[in-house]
Amino acid sequence: MNPLLVVRATIARHLGTYALFVLLVALATAIGVGITAQEAALRAGSARAADKFDLVIAAPGSQTDVVLAAIYLRPGTVPLLDSTVTGKALAEPSAKISAPIGFGDNVGGAPIVGTVARFVEHLSGGLQQGRVFAAEGEAVVGAASELAVGESFRAEHGMRHKEADDGDHHQHPATLTVVGRMRPTGTPWDNSVIVPIEFVWRVHGLPTGHAETETRVGPPFDPAHVPGVPAIVMTPDTINAAYGLRNTYRTPLSMAFFPAEALVRLYDVLGDVRTLMGWLALATQGLVVVAMLAGIMAILTLHRRQFAVLRALGASRLYIFLCVWTQIAFVAVAGALIGLLLGAGAAFIVSRMITRATGIVLAAQIGWDEWLLVAGMIAFGLVAATVPALVAYRRPVIAGLTSP
Amino acid sequence: MHPPNLEVQELLISYSDGFGAVTALDITRAAVPPGALLAVTGPSGSGKSTLLYAIAGLLRPQRGHILWDGRDILAEAESVRDRWRRHSIGFVFQDFHLLSELSPLQNVLLPASFERFAIGGEVRARAVALLDRLGVPQARRTTAVLSRGEQQRVALARALLYDPPVILADEPTASLDAAAGAAVAETLVRLASDEGRTVITVTHDPALISRCTTRLALDHGRLHATQREEMPA
């Protein structure tokens, strides 16, 4: 039994209408696929970007603000950590790395971040070119930075987006020279310029962490000459040490947290939004399928005489059922698969845009959730298709043959 | 070719029009001998097409029997009737009812797509031969580009795909010009006279009526008059 001849003829006769149905199903599917793929990519990308930041110490306030500013390098204001706490944390013996994170300047829109050389190596896993800074006037650039090794520049005061050029480019007098380039990290740090924390402190008129006569950079810092910083990133020796340090620095003057804690809260919100949008997408899909069924029912009403003629020629009721069901199944399957491609394409484009805007590498992928969504759409279409198919199946032949 | 003895017995088909029962067909007895070329005539609404559909087993009457060599086809299961209709009856309609997006050959092969198995080479060869025999240009991608006469010949080829012993035609020449109508009428005559098939045609076409061996006139669903001895009322 092969209903494809009839299906082909019917679709060819109403090609524009069927193309519209396929497009509607495709768009409804694409919305769902795009949302889930994008959300998953955002979650994975942001988690990966925070991977190297084991424990963050900052002034009491919003953990989210600190994560956004110190890890994702988003322009924002965070209070400075008390200088006493800063001095103590930078000398923390149970941390492999205790790195200050200081910012507030930029070059051509790229953030300039002050820290220590060891953290640069930790973040990058070794440089792809040159060496780590060893003096206040030296800088290491992220893998995607437009600055070349050997190039000199002057830092501009303030943080701004590359695109947002307000024309006010107050430059610090000190000159920096790029001495190294990090390996790609897939994080906003790929677009940054990393300098010794001493440089950031000095250009902002603060103590440099060392006695005034000293010109070296990096630890050990002299607690008596350490100013406050927006955040300190610690890599504890052990998991036990991590929890110990988190407890130690949970004081009235400081907060300590694992970035994952803040991200989980963000993901909760993101998850709620995703759930809401997922339901909206599902409702859209349902409405589209119902609209498609109504449209196809109208077309099938036009064809009731044709189906009656097929019965007169010897077709069984099952054949008529299959003719109708296959037409709708074709729309559902074609629409869902095209929707999968459209959704994946949209997620890919949006991911590229987010990556370009934030530096966080997002890799939108079609995973189990997306396939499940497409399979659900197809299954819903196939089940819903049985309704008009049954109507055609049950319609008396004579009613069709004598219809105008 | 073994055309059957067709017999209609105590057939009553009625429907409700909202005010009461309306009799569509009420025939006590009518017989169609094998190989007859029967014209069913009568005014509009007299039950001509209803009789055709009843003979094809498409209607379930209030009472009565359609006997095919003594076998009551209305007593058969629907699936059996479907298969029987496919292989034993060729239907030709006034408006052809072709799938205009398909080629002539695909239209002729349509009944074969109802089968549980794939269309075989033998059936395909027969379809090609039928189109050749009826002079239909096969190179056309769709039947939409064919003349009306050619389209009716494609419909005839479709009706003959399984070499049925009975042809049922509902106003087969009504939509055609005189020349095309005459050609179709000639084909129907030959199917009866040369090949021994039973051809039952509903028609108002005097030229076709004049060539039929038997005539059955209906009025208000009742047998009004017959010609020839083969049709006792």
C-alpha cells in the first residue's frame, strides 16, 4: 500500500500552503531549539570561564557583581576589600596562588587587569608567545588582543566597552610594553591586557604593596603597604583548605565564596527563564500544530470527493487514512527537522555575538534536549495527524461522491 | 474475460431530508446479462448514479441484494468488497477525477498503489500498453496539459488496469465535445462488443444511448421502463 502518489499530488496542488505549514512548524521548533541550545551554551561557557577561579575573596556585597567584574571583566563598580584583609589574604600560606585582581583602566576598550605573574600562568597554562611580566611597565595580552608583543601603549582611565566610545580618553602618563601573549582561554580574559597589580595601584595613587624604594613586582607583598583590591582569587592547596579559607574570610569585613555558588544562583534564575520560555515555545508549537491541522482539514474537505473516488476505484479506508496521515506527518517531520537546523543556526549566530561581546566562548550544540524537543514535536504531529486521518477514514463514500 | 451475471433484488435505498424518508432507489428486480452494454437513463435525481454506486457495493441499502454470479456482494466484509471492486469493476466518471499533478502513467497505476505489495513490472507494462492502445501521449509530465478527451481516455485506461469484467461509467461523455464524446462512446461499445465486458453507463447522450444494447430508465428511484428482454422488471 503506497499512498505517496496521492500525497505527492495533493502537496503539489497546494504547494504554497504546505510550504507555509512547514515554515510555521519549523519556526515554532526553531524557537524551542534555539532557547534550549543557547541556554545550555551559556551555562557551559560561563562555567568554563569561571573554572580557574577556585575561591574569591571580596568586600561584603553582591557575589554576582564580583563574579561579573572580576571573572567576566564586565564594567561595574565593586567596593574594595579592606586593606588589612587584603594584606593577610595575599600572604595566605594555605593557598597555592593568592592573586589580587585590580581593574579600572583600559586600552582601546580592552580592560586592563592588574594581578600577579603566577596567576597569568595559571589562567593561561603557559604563554603562547613571549614571557610573563617582570616589571611594572610590562604587560601580557590575552590571545585575542589586538596588541602585538613588543608594542607599547598608554593605559586609559576607566572601563568601557570597545564599541562604546565616549571620546573621553584620559591616558595615564606611564607607558606599558607588551612582553607576552597568553594562550586562548575561551574567557573574557582573552581580550584583556594583564599588568602587574603594582602598576594599577601606582597609577591610581595607591601604595604599591612594597616599600617605596622597591621596584620589584609580585609577592611577597608588605601588608603595611597593601591597599584594598576589588577581589582576590585563591587557589587553595586542597579541598579541605578551600573550605577552610572560605570560612576564614567570611567576616564582617570580607566575603569568601566559590564562584560556582554564585553561578548556581544565576543558573537558577536562568533555568526559571528557560522553563518559562520553554513552556511558551511548547505552547507556540502546540498552537502551530493545531493551526496546521485546521488548515489541512480545510484542504482535505476540498478533497473529500477525490478520496471518495479513490474508494470507488478500490482503495481501502486504511489507504485513505494513510494518505491524510502521511501528508500531515510530512509537514511535521519536515518542519521539525528544518526547525532544528534553523534553531541550531540561530543559537550558533547568537553564541558568536555573545562571544564577540563578552569574550566568553559559547559553543551552541544540538544535544539530547534539542533532539528530544524535535522528537516531541514530531511525535505530537504524528499523533495529532490521526484526528483528520480518522475523519477521512470514517467519511461515507457516498457523501464524498455526491458532494459538489 | 468472464463477465458475471449481475442481478439487483429487492433493493431499497432511502435517506432522510429532515422532513421524512426520501426513496433514492426502490428496485424489485433487475438483471444485467454478461457482456451487456446497458444505458441507465432518467431525469436528474432519479437515482441513476445511486444505482451505479450500489452495484459497486459503495452503498449499504436499507434492504436488498446485489448478486454477482449469485454471490451477494453486500454481504461481504468491506475489505473484501474493496479488493473485489478494485479487480472486478472499472469506474469512469464524468469529470475524470485524475490527479492532475501526476503523469498519465502514474494516474493509470493509481489503483495498483492500493495493493499491499509494490507495483510490479507486469502491471506497469499493462498500464503502458493501455495508454498506447487508447492513444494517450505518455510523455506529458502531468495530465493537466492533456485535452479533456485525452483525460477521459486516461481515466478509461485507469479503469481497465486490472482487466475488470464490469465497467461502470457515470456520464462518461457529458464533459466532452462531440468528437471526443464519440471516441469515448466507441471505446465503451468495443469494450462490450469486442471484449465481452459488461458496461453499465449512466448517460443522457443520445448517441451513446443509441448504441447500447439495453436501456434501463429510472424515475424517482423506480424502474420506469426497460428495453430488450434481458431486463425484466
